[in-house]
Amino acid sequence: MPSFEVSVKSVVDNKVEMFVGNIVLCFYFQGGKMKSTRYKPEARVCNQFELWVPDGLFKKACRQAAAILRSRQKK
């Protein structure tokens, strides 16, 4: 089983993009709630519901993105 790492791809305004393996997770705030989407950069047609990220890595990415977004909101 390959090992995946969580790394920040970019932070723009109120959106954070993170790499988890070869999948990109996008986190953003909408109406006071944090939302997420996912996509695969090299895919031609992407169904975000078919892209699987292990629960532990998704939680780690959520916490990291929330910390980044909260710190940007306080400024």
C-alpha cells in the first residue's frame, strides 16, 4: 500500500488546496461552514465521489486547512 502525505498546494483568499497522494482537496468557507471538494489534476472527466482518500488523511487535511483558514479570517 503506498504511503500518502498531506501537503499544501496553494492558499488563495478563503480557499486552501492540498495534495493527498495524487488527489487535490479544496477546502473553503461558505456561509460559515467549511466545505470541501476533490479532484484529480490529470483526469479528463472527474467524478469527485469516486475519488477515495483514507479517513485518517482526510481528517488530517481538514484540521490543517481549518487552521490555515481560521488564521486568515482573524487578520
